[in-house]
Amino acid sequence: MAKVKAVIFDMDGTVANTLTSIAGFGNAALEAHRLKTFPVDRYRTFVGNGADILMRRMLTAAKGTYTEEDVKALRKTYDALYESDPTKDVTPYPGIVELLQKMRENNVKAAVLSNKPDNMTCYIAEKLFTGLFDVVHGQREGVPKKPNPSAALLLCEELGVTPAECLYVGDSGVDMQTGQNAGLFTAGVTWGFRDEKELEENGADTLVHNAEELENLIL
């Protein structure tokens, strides 16, 4: 690939470990609707495609069949809980803050693209990584979710780079598909929510196992 001028990062499972947080709010929402709850690790397969799909996967696992009203009701409860304390049990992955600082020192731009609702994505990015991202976008109305390439290509424009100059970094098959669909060199991180097999099967150009390896790839 060309010299990296910008990097687009996924959020959940890539720069921030949000699994315990999502599981906690998810289980609290399920409990409020008198439904069964799940171990934290089960949420690894629930997340990744936005909050509505998260609700559907939780409902499928908890009761099998559900209605659209069930989805709306659970989402309303979940959102209220999540928005009350978005950074509860959320931590940056080791070395990520330092990596973003080095990128800034070397004039490499950084962005976030998440399927998490935009308000929560922006809040978490600002609280945990204050001033370290040039642009942050979550799921926004009128912009297709990942793996549709539209949002990634829009981010390239906002960052002032071509797809060939931009690296896409994520932890899931959805992320790898997004990068490939947008024509970006795509790096799968192995510390996130999904395994190496999923990353490779969905087109990862390379795998990185820690922040140091990612720094070497970028800088």
C-alpha cells in the first residue's frame, strides 16, 4: 500500500474494550423485560451490526420469536440505560492511546467509524481519547451501516485522503468487508471480539496482534 496518511478505526473491539459494558446494559434491558440474560462472552457474537441487530440477536437467543414491537421496546430500554453511563466498564486497549498520540506527532490522521449509534460513539471517543481523533462517526440516519462502503469513503473525503492512502482497522468480518468494499488496505486486530478465522475469511489484508505491530504498519 501507499504511505499511510490516515487510519479509520472501528471502535468496539478495536480501540475500546466495550464488551463488558454492552453485556451489562444488554442484560439489564433483558431483565427489565423479564427475559433470560447471557454471559459476557455471548455478546461477542451479538455485537457488530448496530443496535437494532443487537436487539434482534438478544431476543432470538432469549425467546426465539419476537415482534417488531419487542425490538422497539427492548431498544428503548437499552438506549436509556446505555445513555445514562456510556463509558461504564469501558477501557482503551493497551497501547492504543500511545499509538494515537504518535500518529498525531507524525501527522497521520485518525478517525472512528462505528455501527454504534453516533451520539454514543462520539461521547466515548471524546471521553477516552480526548483530542486524538480528527473525525468520529457512528451510525447516522441516511448513511448506510457497515459493511456498505459509503461511510468509509465519506470519511476519506473528510480526512482529505484517497482510499489508497488510508488504512482501515477493525476486529470483525463486517469491518474487513467494509475496508475491502471501499478499496482500503484492511488490517484485522486479533485482540477484539471475533477470531482470526473470521477476519481472514472476510478479506483481511493483514492481521496485527498488538498495538506495536499496528504502529509498525502505520508509521
